[in-house]
Amino acid sequence: MSYTFREDRYDKMQYRRTGQSGLLLPAVSLGLWHNFGDIDNQETAREILRLAFDKGITHFDLANNYGPPAGSAEENFGRIFKQDFAAHRDELIISSKAGWGMWPGPYGDHGSKKYLVASLDQSLKRMGLDYVDIFYHHRPDPDTPLEESMRTLDLIVRQGKALYVGISSYSAEETEAAVHMLRAMGTPCLIHQPKYSMFERWIEDGLLDVLTEEGVGCICFSPLAQGLLTDKYLKGIPEGSRASSHRGNGAIEESAVTPEKIAKANQLNTIAKRRGQNLAQLALAWVLRHKIVTSVLIGVSKPSQLEDSLKCLDNLAFTKEELKEIDAVLK
């Protein structure tokens, strides 16, 4: 039997318009970069996905290479989708991406038409879907003409394999060029997915302005700096954390957990407590303070982490004094 989801699942989630499109996304989306691969507990993964939808999270974000091993997150999601979510397909936004190395040889990486079309076909097969709602070019490719990658995104929409397309990790200049190309082709760029957190603020140097001016949505990944902006690292590297596990596939490096960042995290934690939040909730709310930010992507390894992160929505307002204090810590 399929799982019976809560009837009140939409009551407490906040939904934000994606740029100038008609699409609304939940303020908090669930990313499957980690914790859904073959090395992970599949019953826990299923429990997380069920809880997410029960809490109004309608957007599940994947990519061809998520795992490990690469491809396994999509396969596992596809199996859980068939068991629990098939009857709710039209209530879900499912996204995938291609742009990083996926298979050997010259056609399994970067941004060629050959790679992007083949990768999405493989992703759809792994997930058992007819289409994805959003398909991203995962990173810019300096060796493939931008027009080729964008024409491929346009083709994918026209083929009915994706409803919308987006880009990830493009600079402000690259984003502006991509947006203009796609618009001229008749397939607008829906959304940009950049890495953004209190500890990585590069998008403030022009990209947010481009997205605002062009009416493109923004969904930020790694808003908790891969765990640095949580209670976990306030006293250093704990045993069993991603920094100590050496799992690879984006696991945080021990060298990133510096005394300086630990000190800043503790100062930010003090500010969070005054706001009635923990550090992770503060960090998520801080990213969501931008009007152009449609959603934040979070990854969790257990249901309680998801419950905790969603409490950021209880207090998204910042005073000017709080923002100044946070900037002083981060600088």
C-alpha cells in the first residue's frame, strides 16, 4: 500500500514565486545530494521523503551523479516515488541536472548536446519518470559554446522531457548571456542554483542583481556550509561527522573546519539564541532574507534534522542592527 499523506500538508509551508514565472516553490526544498545513495539506509531515506512532503515540501532536487555511487540517488528516489508518491506526481517538482563527470569517455561530462540529452534520458529511466519539472546545466563548460548548451536546454523542453530549465554555478556574466540566449529561443531560464551561505557570499557580487533584473529565480545550495553553520562544529570536528568520515562526494574537508570559522560560528550562534533560533535556523533565514531567493536547498540525514530546519520559517525577519552585527562577524 502507498503511504497516506497528511491532508494539512500545505497549511504551514511558505511558497515563493520563482522569478517572473508562474511556478511557486516551497521556501525550503529537499536536496538529495547526500543520504540517498546506495551506501545509505533506504528506510531512513524513505522516511525523510515522506516527512518532507507531509510538511509541504513539494520540491525534490537531484542530479545524475548524486549517490554514491553516481546515479544511485535517482534510482533510490525512483523506487520510493513508485511506492509512495506516484499518485501525487502533479503535486511535486522534481529536478535533475547534468554537467559533472558521469560516465567514461569524451561524452560523459561538461555541456555538449550529446552529453546533456543522453544524461537526461538516463535520469528519467532511473527515476521512472516521463519528464522532470526542472532540468539544469549543472556548471558552465568553458570548452563548449554556450549557445550549444542553451539550445540543448531549449530542445529538451520542446521534446517534453522537462517543463522548465535552469543553470547552476554560472557567474553573473555567464548567467546574463545564458538568460538572453534562452529568452531569444523562446524557453526562458526559470532559475539559477548557486552555492550560497554566510561563509560563501560570492553571489552578492553581481549575480543577485542580474537575477533580479532578468526576473530569474534563485535556489541556494549548501546554505549551512555543509554543516559548518550548525551546532555540530561549535566545539570542533565531532566523531562521525562528514568532516571526519572521509566519504568523498562533496563531504566537507577537515581543512575547512578552521579555528576562525569555528569562532565565527559561535558568535553567530549567540545572535541566533537572541532570536529564538539555533545556528542552522539563523543561517537558513539569513539566506531567505533576499526577495529574489525563491528557496533554500537543505540536505538531512535523519527526519529530526528536517523538522529542526523547517523552524527557520518561524522567524525570517531581520532588523538592520542584526544584519550589521552578522556582517561584522562575517567580515
